[in-house]
Amino acid sequence: MGGAIAKQILRNFGIRIFAFTKSIGNFIDENDYSKIDLEKLLELREKSLVRAVNNEKSKLMKQLIEDV
């Protein structure tokens, strides 16, 4: 709950927080997303069941979880 409140306060100052799954097991997304539009990253992340931005890595991560 505290994180959600902090997020709202920061948004009032034009600051947005973004997080995504970078790795699961040995599947690591090493791409640099710092120059990609935040809205595009949000769109990509929301399409992933594991909340990863990289579609190929997302599929591998999902498969790894299903195999456990």
C-alpha cells in the first residue's frame, strides 16, 4: 500500500515508476530499454504473462515455469 501511495505522489511531480521481469532462471533479457517510449514498454509488458518486455524471452520464461 505504501508503494502505491508513493507512486501517486511521484506522479504529481511527473515521475513514473516502471518495472518488468528481466530474468527467470537462465533466461535473461539483456536489452537496454532506456531509449524506448514508456507507453510502448507498458504495452509490451502487459502482453506478457510473466510481465517481461522481450516477447521471445517471455515465452522462454513462461515455458520454464510450466516445466517445473
